Amino acid sequence: MNSTRCSKLFALLLVVTIALSAVAPATAISMEQSGIPNDAAVGDSVTATMTLTDLYSDYEQWTLEGQTELTDVTWTVTTYDQAGNQKAKESYDGQSFNHSLALDTDASEAVVKVSGTVPEVANFTFNPQQSFTFATLSQSREGGNSEEIETWTANYHTEDSKSARDAIVGAQGAIEDAPSGANTADAESTLDNAISAYEAQNFDNAIDLAGKAKKSANSAADEAQQSEQQSKLLMYGGAAVVVLLVIGGAGFWYRSQQQDNYRLR
């Protein structure tokens, strides 16, 4: 390896080392959660729990911070020692909270329970589907930076938006299931309009357009299948004609040979 290549390799390693050193280290806290929905309806009451262990892998004393976009929120933080005995229990109201944790309290596990109401949708989007921050937990220490432990998000919907989304998904399926060769351009254009109506919160129009897109896709699929069947019939018919011609030609040749033999006699 010549000196130029060595210099380039060294420069590359130096850049990578600097880039890695600039990344904030992730917390070593272990985390488990239960109850966080994949999708929820606006106005629903929801509850989830997050269990934190290995609390003091980074610091012997720090503050657990929580945030959520749920409304009418109550947080409950319960700590346990290594034997599973409850050490303390605190409740906090509001979309955020701070809770102090210290090694000398003998708390080795913290269970965070959050209860609240799914908020109104701020912005309807079809892909990706609109979502909100269900909960974010962070580790903060006095005089230091706050490091995110984990964030959980959930999709949310209204009754009308769910109906519109289901209709659009049905139209998408019809387009995707159409056989190759089917002209689904009109269906795809109508589907795009349905998605635009969805994102404009015009859900009735979105449902209507999605229905038209699905109908158009099904018609295109039927036409493609009929065309394929006609092509097959023509192909089979052509093949049959060829076979008949071959058979007829063979028969004519055979008869002519027989006649020639008869004359020779």
C-alpha cells in the first residue's frame, strides 16, 4: 500500500472516529412496555405501563422525565427494590412530569403508568398515517444533558377518517390485484383524488372517490381478463386451423399417392 492510500485511509478513520464521538451515548436503562395501542380512536381513554430497570447504569442520581400528547393525563411512578417490595409511589397530573431517582433509596425498578385521553387529530395524513406521541421518557441529571430513553407513538383516527381510510385501502387492493395488462390509470387517478380528499378532511368525498376507483379497477381487471380470454381463443382457433390444414394436407397427399399407385398397376 503506497503512502497516498495510507493517508486517505487514515483520514477516513479519523472522520469516522470524530463522527462517532459526536453522537450522544444511549442510556443503558432497560425498558419494557405494555398497553400502548397501535391505533386508537380520538376521545378514547387509554392506559399503558413502562417498566424501567438497570436504573443506575449511567448515574447514581438522576431525574426521570416524561412527556405525552395525551390529554387529561395522570402519571403514576412506583418504585420497587430488588426483592420486589414497593418503595414509593407518586402521581403527577399534566402532560409532563419529573421524578427523582437515587441509588441510596434502594429503588432498583421504576414502573411508570400513564393514563389519558387520545387527543384530536392535528393533521390528517394518509401515508404515513397520522400519529401522535403516546409517551416519551428521558433521563436527565443536574447540570447535564437530557437523554431520551425511548419514545412511543400511536396512530389515531376519528370514526369518519377510519371509514374513509378503509375505503381507500379497499380501492388500493383492487388496483394491486388487477392482472398485468389491465389499464388502471383512471382508477389510480381517482384514488389519488380520494387521498387528497382524505387529507383535506373531506371524508365523505374520499369514500365516494375511493368507491369509484375500486369500481374502475374492477372494470379494468374484467376487461383485461376478457381480452386475455379472447386472445387465448384466437390462439387456440389459429392452432386448430393449422392442425386442420395439416391433417387435410396429409389426407390429400395420401389420397394422391393411392391414386398414383393405382394408375401404375
